[in-house]
Amino acid sequence: MLIKLLKELTRRNVLRVAAIYIIVAWLISRFTEFAAPALGLPPAFGAFVDFLIFIGLPICAFLSWRYDYEEDGLVVTQPATAEELASSYALSRMDVILFGVMSLILAVIGLDTFFPAETVLTDRRDVVQNTQQTQRDISSVQKIEPSGSPSVAVLPFADESEAQDQEYFSDGVAEEILNALVTIRDLRVPGRTSSFAYKGTELSIKDIASQLRVEHILEGSVRKQADRLRVSVRLIQVADDAVIWSEAFNGSVSDIFDMQETIATQVASNLEVVLTGAQKAALAKRQTDNLEAHTAYLIGQKFLGARVGDNLPRAIESFEQSVSLDPEYAPAWAGLAAAHALMPQYRLVDFKETYTQAELNARRAIQIDPAMAEPYAVLGWIYLQRRDYANMKREFDKALSLDPNNITTNLWSGIGNVAVGKIAEADRRFSFVVERDPVALVGLHMQSLVSWMIGEKEEAQRRASRTFQLGYAPSGLQLGELAGEQGDLEASANYIALGMRGMATGFDEVERTIMGQGLFGDEALRTRAVQLTDEYAASDRPKTEIFIPYFLVRVGEVERGFRLYIENRAAFDPLIYYAIWGPHGEKARQHPAFAVFAEQLGLVSYWEQYGWPDVCDKPEETILSCGVL
């Protein structure tokens, strides 16, 4: 009887249809699982899709049993004749493949259902591709010495919600606690970039603590179901793997602000950090009571941290939703300002218009909360891009006075100090960034550039190599400089071409190679590269190539390089200053056109107010004297 049923199911293509249905349904279910959180859909959407899939299977099986598709369209399948039942039905190759794939999917579903992965505090689920190799790379970026001050790293919290769709919320809880702890001046807390780099890794707590140079680790989990919330945390003393404090907080989602404040306060207390009255007030400060606005803000923060692709536009969308729900929510306005300020570096947009929008949002945040550091840092960054160095310094100084430990402010301020020739101060800022955020690639890159500028070639080589291996393409420019100085012209050209690719250049691969060969090549190669810059300067294309002024200054075409830089209006163009203040910049600094160039950009007025560059003396009359760094 069973054999006859299987024959009939095969003859009517029921088994084939079922296999195809299960494969397609599984793919739809997996897609929904990942897409729904990104699209902001509620958890019930995934359950609804699964319900439709469940009831769809028997319907498809019945239709397949009842009907067949022929040249004339759908026809009712006739019962099998005695001869057909007596014959055997062999499975086709397609059937075998479909059944194999279906069996594999059913096995995965069964294992996931009956043998789920354990959910523990040390389980950081979102596995990063090539995790182990990535962490080996990270660990070799910098040798670490123990810190003498109290220190704690806040790792991303695990999402223990039933649908696993609250990652943005669990990450947001951890990040808010991290941001609160950073404001405590007697406590060293690594930045988000470094702490969250260990998400999903298999490294031990001791390995992570060693690489982040901390004595303590705070980890936790968040379970959010409808309006109910459970946040579990534990503070680990790494030296003896002892849990010195742990607690689970239960309540409604509206209690999250109080939970975050309590956790930050308890961490400080257990680390024996004495909180001042101002610090206690800062921890207790609540920026909004609107949970929907806060949720949209957390989603925006997640996209803002990702940067690349379409993440910044999505961050802007989320922040705009947040401020529409609560127009007095200062952090959301600051996030909106930061997203707009960063947009020109990652997307082809009108940077003048974008910076204008960023400034408006930053000033709105300051209007609501003048004690907030982030919007001042955004303003400093905008003034740097506008080449308004006096206002740049004013805003960065204000941001640093409000929050001297802010990683982004120190990074951007360091870049600004390079622009005005304050290389020692830039080195101090970048060193602080790497100390606090040892996995922040931009900080590592900037620190390696300054090492090269001040003549620490071996250190520059080590740092640039590790940053490049970790995927930061602009480090190729520095590696090209170092290779050229060592006489390896082929490697130099290749590295520079790769570095240019990371600068959002409009030059194609052949043109980038020509430019790379021209930097250290013979007279013929250099002439060929300079001709390419002539074609660029004479063309109608927008003058936004940040490498061209740098290249011209480096090869001795100083006046042309200065002139083209004045014409250039790229979104992020301080690169020329690394040529001017770097080890090959003496000719540019002593060129007669330099004083005019510095005057046109407002650098001279800046220096008159805030002091001369590290390698320049106060000018006698109109002569600006700048020597060797």
C-alpha cells in the first residue's frame, strides 16, 4: 500500500512540488529574519510569514495532487491505470537534487529546534566573518602594557529576545552605558569601535582585556519581549576571572533609562571610582522620555557606526524619525549632524549643502543641551573642511573641554592640528585615540602618518602595514612613500595606486598606476604623471582629487600644487598638509609661494593668534621661515 502511495505521489509530482516549496520557503524565512529588523518591521511580521508558509504547504500539495500542467493549461489529474500502478517510477536527477537539498534544510531546522545554541552572557552571537584571523590581526597592531588607572571595557550585550531581532536595542543599551562611563574622568574606558570589534569572537575574556589594556570587562544580555525587559550584567575582574558584581534588572521598556544609570553607577562604585556631584548628575541625566524616539535613535546609532554603503542615509532617516517624535532630543540631533557631516566621505553628495545641513542640526543640539560635546566636535569638523581654522580650533577646544575623553573629537582635532602644522599636538591626539581605541583603523592610520612625518620610519612601517592588512586602503599611500624611499619603485607604485583607490578618486586603474610611478620614478615617468595632472586641471571635471595637489607638491611642482589646492573643493582634503609638513616638505615650505598660499587659506592669521607651526619661525616682515621638522 505504501509503495503504491509513493508511486502515485511521484507520478503526480507531489514530492517534487513539496521539495521545491520547502526550499523556497526556507529561503524566504531566512531572508525575513535578517531583513525585518533592518526595515524596522515588528517581530510579529516574521511570525506571520512563518504562519503563511506553514499553511501554504498542504495547499500546494493538494493542488499538485489534484491538477497537472499540460500544453492546454491546468487539467485534473486522472487516476492511475492498472498498468501505471504496476510500473515503477524512477526519480529523475532533478528530483534527487531537490530531495537532497530539502533533507539538508530539514536537518538544519531540526537541529536548531531540538538542539538550540546555549544562551549565556559570554555568547556574542553576531559572528564576524573570519573572526579568528581578524582578531589575530588586531592583537598584533600594538603591544600592550597594563594601565595604572581603573579601566573597564563594555562589550556588546547579547540579544536574547525570542525572535533575535533586537540587536540594535541590545547594542544600544551597551553603548549608552559605555558613553556614560566615558564621562567619568578617573575611569579609562575603550571606545565603541574597539569594544564592539570583539562581537561574536571566540577570544577569551583575558585575551580581549589584554588587547584593550583593561583590568575589567562588563558584559551582559538583553531580553526584550513586547513591553517587558530584562537586562543582565556582570562585571569581571580579569586577573583572577572573578565576577565582582552581577545583577539582573527586570521591568518594562520604559525603565531602561533608570537601568542604564544604575548599571553605570554600580560599575564605578565597584571599581572604587569616586563620582563627583557633576558626574552623578550626568549619569542621571535623561534626554528623552519618548521610547519610540529613543528606539529610532538607537537604530540610527547602529547605522552611523557602520558608515559604508547605504548605512549613513539610513542613519539620517532614523535620526530624523527620532527628532520628529521628540524635537527636544539633543543626542538625536547630534547624531543627525554627525551623519550629515560624514556623508561626503562615503557618498557622492553635494558636500557644501550637506555640511550646511550638518551645521544646522549641530546648532539645534547645542541649543537644547549646551553641555553636550558631540555637536561642537561636528562643528569643528565642518570648519576644518571649510578651511576655517580659527573657528575649527574654537569648536574643537569647546568639545574637548566638555568631554576630553571623546575619541572622535580627539581624532578630528588631531587632523586639524596636522593642517595647521601643529604636528606634536597631532601626535598627542592620535596617541590618545589609539590608547583608548586600539582597533580604530583611522586612528591607527593617522598615528602612522605622523610617525612617518617626524622621521620614525620603522614605527610608521609597522603601523601602516597592520592598518593596511586590516583593510584600510588609504594606508597604501604611506606604504608607497616608505617603499619608494627604500628604492622599491614597483611596490611603491602599486601601494600608491591602491591608496588612491581608497580616496574616492575618479582616476581609473591605469591612471592611478601612472601617478604612483611618477612619485619616485625617473624623469620620463614623472613627466607622464605630471601631464596627467595637466589634463585633469584643464578638464571640466570637478576639482575634487585630493591626491593631485599632494602629488604636485611632492614632486616639486609647488606653485601649481598650491594653486590647484585653492581651486579644489573636495569633501575631505587636508592630504596636502602631510606633504607640506612631512619629511619631503622642506622645499614646499621654503618656496616663495608658500607665504601667499598660507595667507590665502587664513593660516597666517591663525598662526598669529595661536602660535606658529612646529617648524616655522615668526616671520620677519613678510618672510615666513619654515625649516626641517
